[in-house]
Amino acid sequence: MLDVEKYEEVKKIFTAYLESKGLRKTSERYAILEEIYSRTGHFDVEELYAGMKERGIQVSRATVYNTLDLLVEHHLVSKHQFGRNLAQYEKSYGYRQHDHVICTECHKVVEFCDPRIHGIQTMVGELLNFHILHHSLNLYGICGDCRAKAARTTTE
Amino acid sequence: MLDVEKYEEVKKIFTAYLESKGLRKTSERYAILEEIYSRTGHFDVEELYAGMKERGIQVSRATVYNTLDLLVEHHLVSKHQFGRNLAQYEKSYGYRQHDHVICTECHKVVEFCDPRIHGIQTMVGELLNFHILHHSLNLYGICGDCRAKAARTTTE
DNA sequence: ATCCCTGCAAAGGGTTTGCAGACGC
DNA sequence: GCGTCTGCAAACCCTTTGCAGGGAT
């Protein structure tokens, strides 16, 4: 489900970005942006590509990669690597920044927020003389469901 | 430089692990373990492989991958994904757990420790009912050197 | 009209896999 | 001797690249 209002806002920002960089405003780029903002949760390139194809919108994988790079660069989309060698993306404009807990059994991903991370980021940046731009905190563990499943299997 | 005492300790642990799992104690596995514990800092599979070849120890890449998996599983080695699709590893037994700051310009990696992360990990695990096993916190930014370099280029 | 962007397909690079032979157990 | 591990190379998969045609400016 696309939040039209939010999409229009993001579209404006993207347009301004493209203009400022002297890049072309192509229908493919907007189609990809729209597809992303009509999705919820994480997705990889193949899922995005397949989702568009299903809706009858044909773009090439190369264009998907190209556009994702632009969007990530401008922080309208964020990119994650959850261990496996497969980039995952999610829309990020207007969404509270958050981190992830990943179940190593079923690969479920749950989001959380903790204000302390911001403090760490600031402090470490100052201490080590880095200009920190973003961070990625992933907690890996086993979710309740998988633990329950494992316990059931053991006692059987 | 290999810390012989530490290596012997890790070797014992690895041996016990192999025995407990009914796996074979092959010379290749120990050779890889030794190579890893004689290294400092991060390395990727290719570097490890090349390093061994240079010392005249021939193992196949397949065995390197296989052994790394075993070592990571038993927490004698830790594995990182610093953005690029290239796994990086480092020895981890007896080393204080730490996190990383990565320069997005020159790919330099600096380590740091912050006790608050442990608190976050515990709290989130309880809140979301996950049994957290490990975490990965990466801060991405631009290091002092690269900022200086950029400033120089701009004013020239 | 320019020349950037797209689509296609092939190349690339890290990782995994299949199989035959070797070797711990 | 059995069954797993190794080595080799091919296969795999995601991602990047090269190039020709098309469309935004």
C-alpha cells in the first residue's frame, strides 16, 4: 500500500536531488521510487524487480541497481547487509532510524530503537576523529519461536 | 608473529571442539588456525590463503572456507561484513570484544569498545524475547586523514 | 542535437558445490 | 575399511560493466 502523501513528498525531494546533480528525471527512476515506498519492511533487489514485473512495470536490473545507489546516497533508502551476501534495502525517509535484531535460525528481522547508540556514535566520532555519517547495529540471536521449536524437537 | 602460548590454548579448545562433534583433526585445520593466530587485524579469505601459500603451506580455498566456518561457529574467529561484499575475519579468542569504525573513503577500520552496547544487547533481548548471541556495530564515516585530504584538494 | 540513461547480456568476483582420491579414525 | 575431508575446478549468485539504441534536456 502506497502512502500517496508521503510518496509525493519523497518524490519532490528526489526530483530536487536529481536536478541539483544535473541528472535526468526518468520514468524508470520514479517507478522504482514508487515501488519502494509502496513496500513495507526489507527487500532485496530481486524482490523489488519481481514486484515491479508483477505490476507490469518493466525495468532492467541494471537500472534498479543504479537507482538504488542514488536513493541510498541521498538517504531516501537505506541498505543493509545482514550477514548473508545479499544486500537488503528499505525506505527510510520520515521513518525513525532504528536497528535490527536478526534470528540466525529463521532469518526473521525485528527492529528496535535505543537512544544510547546516538551517544556512542557521537563520543566515538570525537575520540577517534571520525566524522560519523551513519551506523549499523545488528544483534544476532535466536527468537522465541525458534527456541520453542528447538525445545519441542529435543523433548520428542 | 605467533603467540605460541595463546595458540596452544586455542588449539586445545579447537581440538576439544572437533572431538565433541566427531570431526577429524586434520593438519590443514590446524595449519589454518595457526596462520590466523599469527596474524593481526582483519583479513579476508584471499589474504589468508595467500599468506599460507607464501609460507609454503598449501591448502585449498575450499578447506579455508570450511575451516573458517568451524572456527566462527565456535567463536575462535569472528566474521565481519563491512559493507562491501567481502567477508573479513579476525581471531577472537582471548581478545576483548570490540566494535568498528570504518572510513568510507579509504576503508580504514578502527576498533573501539563501549560498555553501553552490552546493556543495549541485554535489554533488547529481554524486550523482544530473543536469545542474543552476538552483535555487530559498525560506525561509518570519514576519518581525519581523508577529511584533511579533501580540504586540501578543495582549496588548491 | 547532445549525451546521459536504459536494457540486455556478458563478465566479474567472492563463495559454494560435486566429485574423486586421500587419510583420520 | 569406513566415512569424512581435501583439492580442484566448475557452478553459483549477486553485482557490475560495456555497448548500442533511446529519450530527457
